[in-house]
Amino acid sequence: MIAFNKEQIYIVTGASSGIGRATALLLNNLGASVIAIARNKQRLESLKTDCKNPNNIYIEIKDLCENINDLPNYVKSLKEKYGKFFGMVYCAGVSELKPIAITEYEDMERDFNINYYAPIFMTKGLIDKRNNVGYGTSIVAISSIAAICSDKGHSIYSGAKAALCASMKVIANESVKNKIRVNCILPSIIDTPMTNASEEEYLRSQLHLYPFGFGNPNDVAHMAIFLLSNKSAFISGQNYILDSGGVR
Ligand SMILES: NC(=O)c1ccc[n+]([C@@H]2O[C@H](COP(=O)([O-])OP(=O)(O)OC[C@H]3O[C@@H](n4cnc5c(N)ncnc54)[C@H](OP(=O)(O)O)[C@@H]3O)[C@@H](O)[C@H]2O)c1
């Protein structure tokens, strides 16, 4: 069984919704302390209300795209407030459907900021050995199946998620010397507010690819928790597809 203790402090970004919320709840239920980051205070407070150990969940309101260059300092400030980190699950993200014909540079920038630059610079902060516990530290980034194959309208999102997988693999290599593990999860469609914002017709057209139905946020959360835990101590630099049966 996977269990943590409250001295094990993890950052979870995107904790106000969907996959990040499920991950923060599960991690907290299993005994860890969670720094829950997002912009929406009300939804973060509801996360605290719903968790098993509310004293071990700490809310941080933050727009991760506000000053990306400063994110390593932000991680340092969190370390000074809470203590050294055992790891992070980076779940924050946006997904905008837009054909390339009407895509502007600003659209690319918005997508890459939250889906690529911010996770890389949060990771840069985390792997700084002044901010983590060394051996036992594990970082998980939620990429997407879109990194490998995607639908029309997702050229920029796919690019950002593919870049994230590629860079995290290199960072995993660079972090071996400090005994830090780094992995990505590539989910296909998961039933979250992000998915619910998609057109019903699109979702209906995809259902036949999912013999077990669309995923649940907990399906991703359990994988993330495994990758944080010492049960995965032999695993680093990997990209795990979660797509309900290899339909792609
Ligand atoms: N759902 C899927 O089918 C699916 C499939 C593959 C991959 N993914 C990936 O999984 C991750 C989580 O997606 P989800 O489905 O759980 O989405 P979601 O329910 O929409 O949650 C997205 C989270 O990102 C946070 N966020 C967005 N912009 C932010 C910013 N500038 N600063 C800080 N936080 C920000 C949001 O918090 P606030 O709004 O409170 O800031 C929210 O907590 C994303 O990276 C997504 O690309 C999702």
C-alpha cells in the first residue's frame, strides 16, 4: 500500500479543478502535506473542505503565467515557508481548440506559457537542491496524448505538450546525479471541467475510441501518486500513456 507522512510535502498545481484537484485530495488522504496552487481561491477553499486532513493542505493563490522567469524564486519562497519538497505534480493547463489558419502568435504564447514554460520553470525551482530533499524527490508533469497524436485544432496544444515530454526527459537525465526522478503522464480524454467545455458533438465522436469510457480524474491521480511514491523508485525519464486500452 502507498502511504505518506505529513513531513512529505508536495506541490500540486492546478489543484482547484479536475486532475489536479483529484491528485491533491488523494495525496492528502494518503497522509502527505500538499501545497495546492491555482488562481481560484473559492475552489481551492472547497478543496480544503473536502480533504481528509485539512490541516495538511496549504492553499497558494497564484497565476503561474504572471512572471514565468521568476517561478524558481517562487518555489524557493514556498520552500522557506513550508520546508523542503519531496516533489510536485504539475497539472495546471489550458486547452484551446483553434485551427492554425486563425491562430495568432498570442494564442501560441498563451498555450505555451501554462503548458510548457511554466512547468519547466517550476521544475527548475524544484530540482534546485536547496529546495528539495534529494533522494526520494519525484516530479510528475501532466502532458497529454496530444503530444503523440491529436485532432484538428490542437496543433499548438500538441506542440506544447510534446515539448514538455521531450524537455522533462532531458531534465530527468540531468537530475539523476541528485537522485531526483522526473516523469510525464499522457492522458487521453478525462472527464474534467476542461473536457466538459468541449463541444458535445466532438465528445460523442470520440467515445468509440474508449472501450472503458472516458477517464476519471482519479485514474490519472493514482498514476501520479505511484510515480511520486517509493514504489516507483526505479522509474525516471518516462512518458506514460493513459488511454484506456491502447486505442491510439
Ligand atoms: N481533461 C483531459 O481530457 C486531459 C487530457 C490530457 C491532458 N490533460 C491535461 O491535464 C491537466 C489538467 O487538466 P484538467 O482536465 O484537470 O483541467 P481543468 O479541470 O480545466 O483544470 C485546469 C487547472 O489549471 C489551473 N490553471 C490554468 N491556468 C492557470 C494559471 N495561469 N495559473 C495557475 N493555474 C492555472 C486551473 O486553476 P485556476 O483556474 O483556479 O487557476 C485548474 O486548476 C492539463 O495540463 C491538461 O492539459 C487533460
